[in-house]
Amino acid sequence: MQDRDLHAMTQRDPLKTLIIAEAGVNHNGDISLARQLIDVAADAGADFVKFQTFTADKLVTKSAEKAEYQNQTTDENESQHTMIRKLELNRDTHEALIKHCKSRGIQFFSTGFDTESIDLLLELGLDSFKIPSGEITNLPYLRHIGRYKKPVILSTGMANQDEIEAALNVLEREGTSRKRITVLHCNTEYPTPMIDVNLRAMLSIRDTFGVKVGYSDHTMGIEVAIAAVALGATVIEKHFTLDRNLSGPDHQASLEPEELKEMVVAIRNIEKAMGDGIKRPSSSEAKNISISRKSLVAAQAIREGEVFCKNNLAVKRPGTGLSPMRWDEVLGCKAPRDFKTDELIEL
């Protein structure tokens, strides 16, 4: 569907940053919480609200360990499989959430973590893919997505330049043009320490691979996401929750509703502030030129025919007369008439 095509949205307004409010698994498997998350994202003014689509049995083995941060935020005695199984969303739930997104005027988006989930999202009408950081080295998965030739957002947490290049090459070989791929710089530690953000890597990715870039932010607060927009991010992805005190793997590293709203407002302000790069007086400051700049004036009474010199000329506000930049031109000229002290000089 056209309205869910990230590439099309970017082409319509290339100066606008696409803001993806990442609900992820912060619904805790509860459709009521998921609907509330959609409401929060819509109220904040985000472009997309994104969930995660997966089947635990296809995603992780029953013996796989959880990440350190997941052990700190969930039951340390349960496996990763048990944890994420409770966070699955079935087809009916997806359809209900898509319907609720339409009613709230926000785009539904989801990360498919396996090929079957990718196909489900296509059947549900999504026309773009999000590749999570953990799948950047999953060759069969990348090939599956590449064959659809759809817009792709590729997250790069834990990856190096060679792995990014390899993933891009797979997608291209299967038919997805690099012009339709946006690469997100990312760090997968929740929350990401500031010293590990390495925001300049986003620019290195852009310059090295010739792709649009963005930033998937897992830091606390909103300042890094805002800085990424100022550096040229075309997409910002940020986790949010209804309450950081809720149980679950990602809540503690997520924004609460008011913070999400503040981030969106700040990003939209930065978009306006970036401008077109041409240095010229703005419409709002043009009226200040005559007030703040100066003109050549008579430092004392000057008689008609008297020669202008550094002793009888001064530079004072307002800037409605001859510019002081014409100082050398005026020196040595004869006064065309009498001038009173502080009167604007004329030639």
C-alpha cells in the first residue's frame, strides 16, 4: 500500500525526518497496552508506530540465554525463548492494531524477524521492511527480503563496515536497489552508554556506501536522536513505553509519553532550523538591518564644498545611509551641501 511505503514518504518530503516510535514488545503481549501505545505515538506526532513480528519457535532455541540487560529487567530464571514467547502477536492482533492505527492517523510498521513473519506482514499490506540488527548476518533472511524489491530499513547494531557492505550486496543481488535502502546506525546495548554512541559512524556509513542513513537510538533521553537529525539522519527510531516501571525487557530503556512528544517537537524544530544552507538575511531579521548597522555621518558641522576626511566623518547607527564600507570612496570627496553634526552623509 502506497501510504505505508517508506521510500515514497521520503521522496514526497526529502527534508522531513521519518520518526518511528518503536513500541516493539513493550505491549507485554496485551493488545490493550498495544492500542494505548498506538495512541501515545499518534498523540506525539510520530510518523510510524512499530511493533515486532515473530514466532518464538522460529526465532530462538529453547536453551538460548538472554542478554545481560534482559536478565536485569525480566525473570532471570526464564529462558529467552520463554520470555519472547509471551510477547508474540498473532495475525488477528496485527489486523486489529493496523485498524486502530488507521483510526488514529498513524502508519503501522513492524519488524519481521523470520521469513514467515515477513510474508505475513506483506499479506497484511505493509510495503516496506525493517531488518533488525541481529539479522544483518542472516543470509537466507536477507535474500528473502531482497527478492521482494521493497524499501528496506537496515539496522546495524553490533556490525562493522564489512558486514554492512555484505548485507547491502546481498539485498542488491536479489533485486533491491540501494536507492531504496536506508541504513540505521545503531548500538544494541540497552541503554547505550554515551561513550559508545559513535554518532559520526552514521556519516561514515552514508559516505562509504552512498545510502540514506538514520539512527536507531537506545540511549536514555532524547538529545542523541536530535543530534542525529542535525547531522543528517533521514529516519529516527526510538523505543517508547507507557511506563518505564512496567516489567519487560525494553521498558527501562524507553521514553515515556511526554518524552516522546518532546522528542518529536524537537526534531521538527531542528528540521525547520536546518534551512537550505544559503547564507542570507532571513525575513524575520531583515527589519533589524537598519537598526543594528551603521552609516557614515557628520562628526561635526560640515560646510558645502568642504573635503570629507577622517576628522569630520563618523560611523554611527542607524544603517539607513551610506555604508561604512564606502569609507575609502567618500574620503577626499567634497560635501555637496552643508551637514549638521550626526546628519547622514550624502554624495
